[in-house]
Amino acid sequence: MKKPSLFSLLRRVHRDEQGAVSLETILIIGAIAIPILIFLIMKAWPRIKDYFNQGMTDLEAGSDAAIQ
């Protein structure tokens, strides 16, 4: 039996299209998600952080009032 060469292995891997649709779908989702994430980090994250910090402050004040 003839041992397959590296060239024939690479040719067979290159011609294999199994999973190409899944890979294309992942790339499209990534191309859509990355700009959205960049926008959220740059514009919305300070508001989200301030909202969370205000909630924590209110919670701490409420727990201090409940203890006394």
C-alpha cells in the first residue's frame, strides 16, 4: 500500500467543505457582534456601571437602616 504524501493530504483537506456553512455562519455572527460590543463598551458601559453602583449604594443604605 502506498503511503499518502503530504501534498495529497493537504489537497484532500483543502477540498473538504464539510462544516463550511457553520464556519461562515460564525464569521457573520462575529462580524455583527463585534461592532455592537464595541459600541456597548464605549458608550453604554459607563451608564450601566453608574446604574449598578447607585443600586449598590441604595442597597447598603437600606441594609444599614434595617439594622438600626
